[in-house]
Amino acid sequence: MRTCILDGNNITDKETLHDIFSSSLQLPDWYGRNLDALCDCLSDIQEETEIRLLHAESLEEHLGHYAKALIKAISRVCQDNPRIHFRHSA
């Protein structure tokens, strides 16, 4: 199982967030580093993958609305792709 750990304490901007996704999930070169592109990539994943969000409240402090949109987007992908597992604190 692949795992992507997002630590909200250490993610202070969108660039860092997308760097973590890109490197930990080995996303393709065409990955556009935005939420739409992330959803497209996650929808295509064929192996069991866990995305773990630690310190969600810190991520929201750093990224504001973008953090909330990220959580919603990943949750939607999980409904469409049963291989994606999302663990986060509310």
C-alpha cells in the first residue's frame, strides 16, 4: 500500500502540499498541481493508497479555504475509487 502523509504543521503553502502529493504518490509528469488535477490522478490510481492528514486544523490555518476544498475533493475521490483511503482528524 502506498501512503501519503500530509502534516498540516509543516505545510504552509500550496506548492509544498502538491510537492508532497507528487513525490509520495509518484504522480505523472502531467500532474497540474491543483485540486482538479489531483482528483484526476487519484481517480486513476490502481493500487491501494492511503492519504493520511495529520493536524488538519493547522493545515486550515495555513491554507484557509483551500484546505477545506482539499478535504472535500479527496473525500469525493474516495467514493469513486475504492482503492483510495483517506484518514484525517475532523
